[in-house]
Amino acid sequence: MKHSRNALFIAVGFALALFIVACGSSATGSGSSGRYGASSSSASTPSSGSATTIKTATLTVGGKALTVLTNAQGMTLYYRTSDTPTSVCSGGCASAWPPVLSTTMPSGSTTLPGTFSLMNDANGSQVAYNGHPLYTYSGDSAPGQANGQGFANIWFVAPTTLPATTTPSGSTPTPSGY
């Protein structure tokens, strides 16, 4: 009986993952019902659950010590400067940059200067920090890595000091905090 429940749980999770991948088939995605925001997930697949915890870690980024957001497993979280309220990394893009997904507001392991929100976008219910959707990077294989920093000059680690988005739709925020 225990094995049957485990198999059912795995099958439902797999079906949900396939559904999410199939729904996000464009490279930029579309369809936001509000401001976009930050998210957290495991290194290789979008995660969703009832209790997403965001942590922090101090990494050396560009030769400077920087306090950054991480998921519960310690994987570095990133934001993309080209995200807009109607266009986020989804589909094939999300294979390399899995979005942080959650059905409930994430909790922080420490007090942070910014705020979390959930955004309903092409990826599902995505976690945002100060209005920036959050992602992990499939090129990071262990906690403490920041291999996605500066990728294509649009992907950056998410510092705890990430400014809130105040730019109009379609404009590109400038990375700061480094």
C-alpha cells in the first residue's frame, strides 16, 4: 500500500511537471495577471509546493562579497533584466533557468529588506522579490555557485538589496548591488 501511494505521488508530480513544460512553450512566455516577481526552485526543475523557504548566502560576485537569495537547498537565485509583466523566461528558457514556483507566499529564513510576492504567469504561480521573478540556473550544480552571473548580460544573481521594479512595462531595469 505504501509503495502504491509513493508511485501515485510520483506519477502525479511527473504529470504536473509535463503540464507546466507544455504550457510554457514560448521562449519568453506571456500572460501575467499582475506585477511580476521573484521565485525559487531546485537546480534543474521548477519547484512548487506549499512551503517555499528563501534563504541567503554570502558569495563573491565580481570580486565583492554579496549577500544573495538562495532556495532552501542553498542554490543561488537569479533575476532576468529583460523580464516584463507580460514576458518571463518560460518553455525552453525555463529548462536552463527553472523558475521558483510556489502555491503560497514564501517565507524568509532571515529578515530581508525587500518583499516577496506571487505572480501568475506562463510558469504558474512564480515567486518574485521586489517585483523581479526569481529563477535558479541549471549550470549551478552545488550550493554557493553563481555560474549564471552576467549570462548574456541579462541574468544576474538576486542580491537581498535588489531594488524594486519601478520601470514601465517593456523597459529594462539595470542590475545593481555589485
